[in-house]
Amino acid sequence: MGGFLGYRNGDLEFLMVLSSFSRAMRMYRETRKWSLADLARSSGLSQSEVSRIESGSRLPTMRHVKGLAEAFSSSPKTGDNEPVRYESWVAHLVDLGERARIDARSGPGRWSKR
């Protein structure tokens, strides 16, 4: 069965496309000791949306970024490099999301030596 952008589900390169956004989201969620359901509730997103974004099977939209920024900015800061304000979270998540989109457009392994 085909996956995101035509890549097979389980394809290692496919899973690496969104790794920066997905890993960051999972880290922020886990450092707060939130379940997927907790983050979904705090962000106004469905649990399945949160799960698909975190697993890398869905690119985040601006609606997702705003919801996640609302959730993360309304909780206590858990790391030294975390943004504090909502606007800073939006900028940070948009940057991560844009990098993921660029990687997705380029396709896995596009620039690697063959």
C-alpha cells in the first residue's frame, strides 16, 4: 500500500522526512509527561491528528502549528532551548515544519550520492 508522497509505509527514508518536526513534537510532549490524548485536548486537535503528525505520516498545517503552539506555550517551560511565548512557539514550529516540507519536496535521498 502506498504511503505519504508515494513512499511505502515503513520505508526508513520516508520516516526520516519529518524527523525534525516529529521528534521535537514527541520530545516536547514527553517532557511534559503528556499522553497523545493530553496533547490533543490541550491543542484542540484530534488524537489521530496528533498521532499522525508525531509519527511523521502527516505534514503539519498552520492550524496544527497554532494548536500545538497554544498547548506548549500554556504549559511550564521544560527545557533551556524552548520558546516561552505563543508567538515564539509558532515561529519555532513553523521553522521545523518548513524544513520538513522542503525535505518532503526534495524526496528522500535526492541529494545523496548514488
